[in-house]
Amino acid sequence: EVHLLESGGGFVQPGGSLRLSCAASGFTFNNYPMTWVRQAPGKGLEWVSDIPGSGGRTYYADSVKGRFTISRDNSKNTLYLQMNSLRPEDTALYYCSKGGFGSVTDYWGQGTLVTVSS
Amino acid sequence: QAVVTQEPSLTVSPGGTVTLTCGSSTGGVTSGHYPYWFQQKPGQAPRTLIYDTINKHSWTPARFSGSLLGGRAALTLSGAQPEDEAEYYCLLDYPDFRVFGGGTKLTVL
């Protein structure tokens, strides 16, 4: 059974940093691209970033480009999102999902909440 | 990056049929956008219903179907059930980015 568990969310001041993690199980992690998606309170879904199964070229929404970095450790079956220079508008529930460019996005985690406020 | 548009809200009667659509600011939606449809209920994570325009997951109820309709991606619900009341989001793939639509709040009433 596929399982995705996000962690690392919390409260941070504007300009601060956080690193989110997504622990994956139930599938061959390095065979699949992975995706981060976020949802601000009461708002819709927003695609954030994708990474291929082998790592390599990564993809970002314009809203986070240059501030966020997606990465993965295939030996630990874990996906990461390093978030720097955080802004209040980055406040959201951050989901990881299995799949991305070239592979079906099918399973989702339950999300981890990031709050950016002074 | 592109803007993806959906109807903000729709209402369907129990047992009725409704079609949700998804358009792109860059032109007509094609199979090359690999359209997705996700269902999200309050307090829950999204659930993937449709991928690559028409394909269903094992958990997708048969009453949901995907298609292309007049240059837009479409999700048709035939025989609506009360449990289908939810927010529905489409997702389109572009060469270097992906964009969600703003979502359609579907009421079954």
C-alpha cells in the first residue's frame, strides 16, 4: 500500500526557512517523479514543484522559483522541499504526491501546515 | 505561466448529470496537456479521479468520466450521488510547469 507522510511544517517569521520532508513507502520510490502541491487556507490547489525519479532537472512554479528547492534521497525514500525567504503568502498546507511529469499523479499525503507570520 | 479556468460552482440534482470543464489561457486543451481531475472534500487531501484526459483509477466510481469538449477538458458525472458533493480541480501539464484550475464547487441538491 502506498503511503506518503509529510513533516516539517510549522510557524516561521517572514524571511525565515523551513525544510519539509515526505517519507514514502509501498512503491519503488526511485522509479517515480514526485510533486509538491500547496493549498492556502480556504483557497484552491497550487502546483509548487516536480522532481524526476532520478533527480536531475527540477521544475518550479514562478511564485517559488529562486526561493524553494526540491530534492530527494532515494536511499531514504524521502522527498524534500527546502523553503527559504518565506513570505506570508507561502502560508499553506503542503502536500506531496506520487507522480509528476511523465508519470501519473495518483497518491497524495495528508499534508503539513506551514504558517508564515510575524 | 498559464491560467486554467473552471466554473466556480455548479449544482446537480441527485441522479442527474453535470459536466465540469477546464480551459487554458494559452489556447485549446488537448491530450498533450494530460488533463487530470481531482476531487477534494472538506478536511481531506485531494483524490485523483481522472488522468490523461479519460483514464480512471481503480477507486474512481464508474459514474465519472473524462473527455475533451470544445477545446476544454471535461469531467462528466452521470447519476450524481450525495457523496459527490465536493470541490473538483483540474490540472494541466505544460512543457515546464503544471497549473491547477481554480476549482469547481459541486453541490448535489
